[in-house]
Amino acid sequence: MAEDDNSGLIADLPEDYIVCSFSRLKLLKVEAEKILKWFEKNDDGNQWIVVLGLRKPTIEKLANDQLLTDK
């Protein structure tokens, strides 16, 4: 992976971390829902989704999404 200004966000991830690119917000949401379902069945481990390069309107949409806010 090329070194860039965001390298600090992923500097401490394990060597086998996965990088996915999403062309639509809906696809990112589907992946996040899969992770939530996994944690409903498994109470150990951790999972991070690092999202880079979002425009301000998209960030605001994510911030207001019920999936991503405390219930």
C-alpha cells in the first residue's frame, strides 16, 4: 500500500487486513450490516472500518444514519 497522509489510520493494523473499495454508500452500508450481524453471533474480537475520501454531504448522511448512531 502506498504511503500517504492517511497512513497513520492504518499503521497498526495486522498484516492480513483487508482493503475494500466501495463505489456506492449503499454497498458500504451492506458491509457494515454484515459486520454487525457477525457480532450478534460472536462476542469476541474487533472490527474496524476506515473510510477515506468522503465528501462532506456523504459524511453528514452517514452521521445521521440510524445504523451508525447509538440506539
